[in-house]
Amino acid sequence: MERIDLGLFPMISRWSRLEVKYMGRSYFIIPEVLIPFSTLLQDEPTLDTITVPPIEGPIEDFINSLYGGVLQVNADNSVFYYVIGATLEIEQLTKACSDFLFEKSEAVVFDVALKLSDQGSLPSELLSYICQHFDSILELPSVNLMSSALYEQIRHCDEFRINDAQKVGKFLINRLAEDSSFSSCVAIHLNTFELPELKPLLWNTPTISIEPFRELLIPFYPKKPVENPVLFEGEYFRGVANYFGERDDCEPYETYYLHVSSSSEFSQTYSHNNVLKYKDTESYFCSNEPTNPASYIMLTLQNYSMRLTSYVIQANTTAKGRIGPISWTFEGTTGEQDWKVLDKHVNDTTIVDNEGPVVFHLPKPSKIFTRFRFCQIENNAQKNKRLIIKKLEIFGILRQH
């Protein structure tokens, strides 16, 4: 047990203008002993606010110690008082707690380091401990909470040694997948060590932007884009959706590489999936927007993009006749907005005049897009505001990413 005397005159002016925030509460330290010194303090009215990391501990005892001048440190409260000392820059207090702290598990010590690093108040002896135990700290689940700023502090420490470069590299790439600020850490590590086995991990992690690592990953870039033309050759429903369905041995709407969605669905019976059920000649899609004719059905490519050349639409036939759009646009985009109109028809009854599917050809292949949508822009042929179509297929030049 250590007894620490905090009743030192040099600290008095600091306590008088200090607000300590801890666990959502504020503590103002104005001990009576300051009253005789009020004339010395009146020229320093500015209030300092310091937030103590949320580590459970006897905050009331600490505040009272500033009145009484003495507190006691032991193994049970040492973690809390170490954090207090580091945050408030009470060197005497952190020194008294250090031996107790470093006798605890690496998980406890590293948790303290994480919290103090977030506050920007990591003591040098704690940084030294992390550097010396870095290999085993990499095994802790909490290592995935390490910030890039803390890793940079560790990397620049004279006591830091990398014993397993591949293990450290995997850790950095995993952190980069969640936190883009690790980009420079990964680049420095891969440029410092020859680790060819880590490059595929970097290339294949979908949440990592690989552009900053272009020079490192040159062998992984294709020499030229791989293009696969899926063009209309007289068969209405042997386009891109059918191509992916056959390749994955599933219905076109079930393939990973093409996702169908819509502005709304009247019900599951009239789902947007129906437009890709080419073997089901009875099912059709119906939107659920009775007052707004601006409905759409959208196809989104995964791992591919495409230059559209043609698309096929088929109206739905009922006892009252054929129902389908007569005014529409066909649009493309590479994101979720900034849609480009690729084809537009107003008061065109071609779709409803034909009992079967109708193909529409673009004058030339469109630019590269990853999303396409068919949009009804006015009432359909029966003055109904719902978008109703039986089948949809697209054709073009696919480019694999």
C-alpha cells in the first residue's frame, strides 16, 4: 500500500479551476484550503475540463483526498488511480500505481492503454510495456480496438521489435478492413517486409480500397478488362439474367451476380422476382403505387458492370386485354443516384400491342454501368398508375471486375 500526499501548494491553482468529468458526472474541486489563496487565483478564471476514461473506481475518495491531502493506493484501486494520475498528469500518482498495474494481466494493462490512448495521455512506461509484450497482445480480442494512432506510437517507440512480420501484417490488414486510417500503416509494413503471401488477403478483402496499394498489387490487376458479350440473337430471354442463372444452376432471380428490386410490390404474389421467372409464363410483377405512376424495377450487377445494348419487356395479358407501360425510360448508373437515361418512350403502345415479348435496341452500346432500371413515367395503357410487366431481360457487354 502506498500513501500519496496531494496537498501540495503548486497544485492548488490547478484544482481551483478544474472540472473533472467521469462516468457522465462533473466534479468541481474547490477545497476550503483554497480560500486563503483566493487573491492568487483570481487572475486565472478559465475553467479546464478533463474527461477521465470510464474505468470503475473510487472517484469520491479521490476528490476527498484533494481536501484531506492524502489517499491510499493498493492492488484493488491501482488501475483506477493510475488512469486518474495519467489523465490529470499527476506523475507522483502514476508512479505509485505502476508496480501494482504491471503485475496484472496483459488484458487489463492493454485495456488501460487503449483508454488512455483515446484521451491522448499514454504514459511512456505504459507504451514501453505494450512494445515489450506486443506479440502476446496481438492474441488478445481487444487488440481489434487498437487505433491507428496508438499503433503509430508503438511503431515509433525505440523498444518496439517485430518478431513475426506476417502476424503483424495480418493484424494490420484486418484493422484496415474496419478502419481506413490504417492504410498508411499497412503500406509501410508491406514496403518494409517482403510478405507476398499477404497481398492476396489485401486484394480480396472487399471492404478495403486497394487504390493506395496499386504499386504493391500490380500483379493482381488484369492486363485488360475481361469482357463477355451477351447480345440479343433472336431469343428474348437468353440475356444476362439467364446467363447468370445457367452459370449458377439456379433461377435467374436467385443468382448472386444479379439482384432484382423495385420501388414497391403489390404483394408477394406479384413480386419483382417474377420478371426473371422465364419458365413461369403466368406470373407477373405489379407495383403498389396506385397514386404515383413513377414506379420502377431495377437490376443490380454484383462483381460485374455492363454496357447495355438491348432490353426486352413483355406486357401482362388478362381477360380485359394486355396491361403494360406506354411511357417509360430505361436508365443506368454506377452508384445509387445520378441516373442516366439510355432510352425513352412516350405514348408508345409497342409493348401492349404485342402479345409476346418486345425487344428494344439502343443505337449504340451504353457507357459502363452496374445498375439498370425500367421506369414508368406516366399511366399505363389502361390508365392505371401501377407498373405492371410480365417479364424483363437485358443484353449487353459484361465486364468482370
